[in-house]
Amino acid sequence: MTTHTLDYFFEKYHFSDRDRFDTLQIFSLLSKEKQTNFVSNFDKYAMDVQQVNSDMEIEKNILIDDAVEQVKQALLKNRKQKLKEEIQQNN
């Protein structure tokens, strides 16, 4: 089994460079029999990789949204504090 077969699947399933690298690392450690089995079941493997990537993208977006919200709240708190100080100085 050659990496040309894997290249076909990588293209078919639009694997990222990182996923290609990781898959090739795993593949190189398998026996010939397991490599054949891996290629035979590549569709399932590809779907699992896509699901993991999708889950990671969702988690990343949640973390980014949370971070943005925290920054907004900190800016709002800071602005409120400055306005309060300005009001107290003017009285």
C-alpha cells in the first residue's frame, strides 16, 4: 500500500495538512495487513476526523465568543467606572 492511495483519499475528503501529516504518521506505524484494513475502512476514519474537526471548530467559536464577551464586559465596567469618577469630580 502506498501513500498515493492515501493522497487520493486526502483529496477526496479535503484533509488539512495537519490531518494528512497525522494520518501518515499513524499509517507508517501499521503492519501491511493493518494498512490494508485501514485503507479499506478509510471512509469511516475520514468521517470521524471530520466530526472531530467540526466539534473542535464549534468549541473554538464558543471560546472565542466567551472571550469577546469578557472583553466587552471589562471595557464596559472600565467605562462605567471612569464616568462615575468624572461625575464625582464635577460635583
